[in-house]
Amino acid sequence: MLDSQSTCRNFCFYLLPDFSLQAFSSAVEALRLANEVLGRDVYRWQVISDDGEPVASSCGLLACTGSSLSFEREKSRRLISAPAVVVVGGQNAPRPHKQLDAWLRECRNRRSSLVGISSGTIVLARAGLAEGRRCAIHWEQFPIFSERFLGVSATQTAFERDGDLYTCAGGDAPFDMFLDLIDHDHGTIVVNRICEKAIAHRTRSAGDRQRLPLHSRVRLNHQAVIKIIDKMEANLTEPLLLDELVGLAGLSRRQIERLFRRELGCSPSRYYLDLRLERAHLLLISSRLPVVEIAMACGFVSASHFSKAYRNAYGCAPHQSRLPVYQREIVRSDRSEKRTRQIDRRLSNERRPNCH
């Protein structure tokens, strides 16, 4: 990612509002521990914000910054080479920011490496810097991201490395991503010593799955199941037939059915449907797409079929998921009261004496 012959690597962390403190600290801690293991400052970093003021993280804690976007943008114009830029986001989609987009494009023109953490990758994609690239997107942000940025190869992996572009899903994945960078610069022995200090028993590689599959509480043991799940996740808009999925695994349909029930407690068809419904739910709560378009984007042949399946899974109609929680409770309460009144009316009629 960076010139390994340099004596020091510089990083500029730009914090978005409501950034993930866990993700930010995971990245910085990997660099700090690398300096500690190597006994010298091979990595340096600074933290900046839009106006140079402290930024509130998603948990409410403030992070102090040392510079503003306008100052760094002006300073970078006077430098031959610029530091690697790390855009740190969180769960919320960032608002458009033309000055930030312009600065990132200027940094790319100066051959700076770019790093997107969590929703920071949305900023890079919005600035046109991820086009045709492979990017790791958090599974909650994945549906709307893949619908909005069609030219980006979005993946539900922990992190991705595509040339000089690094992206990760957030959480503790930045630690693994920066260890991958350190491994590239200083080798596996240094990374192993960092893991010992951090009590990290396992590091993920680029392209590793970012979460356990639905319904699973233990790590999957059978590669055929993992292979089929990966294929399901890649084909949610136009679902594949079960026989097509079975053919990819090289096992019989009966074997696959048995493996799914053993590993996940459900059939392959049920699991596939739950994946599509989960994507639909995330699109409903994170986008303004019409329900019909969401149904089509998740492989349902009709809005009525989608609504019935969604209601069975989430206990409410698709459009009701877009209401605040308290409004959904009111809707359920009103429906329950209406049903109660209907039953009371029917019972009252049954008890009423027949005068004829």
C-alpha cells in the first residue's frame, strides 16, 4: 500500500460525525503497537475534522482533532507527496460534502493511498474513487450501497485490498486491515508480536467473511455449505434454483439438505428466503425506494408475495417497517383493539335473544 523503503508512513484520519470509536481505535492501535514492537516510529498519524473541532463518536465520546479540512487541503497543495487518507465513518450514511469529495480526489491525483472504514467507504464511492474497485461494505449498509453504487464491486467481507484502496466493514475489522498493511511493510513476525500484545488470537485476511451466517451460533464446519451461502448472497436479485446451488457444491441435494439442517437448523430454501427478506428489511429502513422496487431487488415475483413473506417474518407489513418504533406499536395496538371489538360484537350478537 505504501512505499516500504520509506522510514516513516504518515496517515491522516478524517473523522465523520457519529464515527465508530471502536473502528477508529482499532486502526490507530494497530499502528501504535507496530511502533512499539519495532522500537521506533515507523508509523505516524494525525486526526482531522471538517472544522478542526472535536468530533462526537456514535457512543457520544469526543475525539480531539489537530487540524481542519480546509487547512489540510491547502497544505497538501504545497507537498509533493501526501499522506494516506483514512475516512472513518460509522453506521449512519454521511451527508454530501463537496469540499471533502474534492480533497479526496486531489489526494488521489497525488497518488495518496485511500482507506475507507465503515461508512467512510460511502464517501470514497460518492467521490468516484471506488469505481470498478472491490470494496468491503458492512452487511447492514450493503443493500443500499450496492443499489446506489452499481459500478463498485461491493462485498460482505471484513476488509478488501484493491491496489492502493483499502476498505473495511468497521467494528474490529480495521485492526485486521492495518495488520495486513503492516505485514506487507514489515513481515509476519512483527504482526505475530502485535497480536501477542493485543491478545488477538486470530487475524482475518482480505476477503474473509465479516459475520456468521443467519441462524448460526457457531462457525460453519463444512465448506460446501459456505460455498452455497456465498453464492446465495451474490444472487439475491435473481435467486438461483436449489438444483443449481447443489451442483456448485458437488454433493447431492439430500446431502445439502441434511448439512443445512445440521449446521443452520433450516432448509436451504428457507435460508435463501431469509437472506432475501433481510436485505429487503435493510432497504426498507435505510432507503426511500418504493416497496415494489425493493421486492424486485430481492427476487420476489410480485409485491403481494413479498408482503406476505415479509409479514410472516417481521410481524408487520413492509411499509410499516419505515415507521418509528412507537408508531409501529400503535398500529399493532389499533389492529389488536379492532380485532377485539369485532369479537365482542360477534359475541354480543350471539347472546342477544331472538325476538322473532
